[in-house]
Amino acid sequence: MAETAQAPKKPPITIKKYANRRLYNTATSSYVTLDDLCQMVKGGVEFTVHDAKTGDDITRSVLTQIIVEEEGKGQNLLPISFLRQLIGFYGDSLQGLVPRYLEESMTAFIQNQERMRQYVQSALGGMFPFGQFEEMGKKNMAMMEQAMRMWAPFGAKEAGAPKDAPAGAPTPLDDLQKKIDALQKQIEELGRPRRD
């Protein structure tokens, strides 16, 4: 039985942090920011950060800085209760078990991530209504502009209903109401438990 050859794993990129807090990517020979490092993490690019003067590995503290900055931007992933519990483990006899537990929990979450995405997509019936909301927003704006022209003292004649329109003919407002009703029905269907 022939073994499949796996591509050798690339060594992590070395980032140097200087005393002036600047970060230097040795692979690209350029300075980078914490935002750049954040994008590298999201892109699956492995790197280590070393203090340029001492050579100490400071990857953990730089990654923690990235988390603090993201949390400060409103990207809140860490609940306050979790942070309190985590702080409570520092100095505790179970402190040594926490990193391994968190790492295994995150690994399991990542492995199930694609399944979760598929579940959410199937729960929504494969329909992402955001395009419809955008279209409804455009129609709402057009109707508001038309209404404003009708109420304007000099624009009343242009904004009125077309003279050729028969009485009782559907208006754009009727069409929009039908679409809103259909969307409401779809939302109610999504809220009902599925029967397989």
C-alpha cells in the first residue's frame, strides 16, 4: 500500500518586535501592524513573534493584544462571565489543565464549524433574505421621494398618479405590501419546528 506524501509544513514566519513597538515581518521585509497580524491569523498563516533585543518568544502576549484590540472594536467574542472565570483560574491548582481544555474545546468547535454553517443555511432554507431587504429599502426610498414630491408645493402635478391609470389598479404600495406579507410568512415558517 503506497503512502501518500504530505507536503512539508512551512516553518512559521518570524515577526520581530522592536523597542519602539514596531513589528517587522522577516518574510516580507516590511513593517506590519497588529491588524496585519490579525489578518494573517484569519488567513491561517503561522507566525511567531520575538523580541528583537532579547530574542524571547512573545507570541502569546502579541496574540492577546490582538484579542484586546478586537474586543475594543466591538467584536465581542468573550463573555464577561467567561473572562471572570478565566481570571479566577490564575494561581488555582487547576491552572495547568485550563489551556489544554480550552485548546481541545476550540479544536472541536472548529471541526464542527462547517456542520454548523450548513445547519444554519438549511434552517433558513438556503435563502438569505438580505438581498430582498435591500430591494425593499430601495422601493421604500423611492416611495418616500414620490410622497415628498407630492407634498411639495410646486411638485404636486408631476408626482401625482398617472392620468392613464385605471381606478383600482395596483400601485407600487400594493406590490410592496404583498412582498412584505410573503416575507412575513417565510419568517413565520422558519420559526416553526421542523418535522422530518
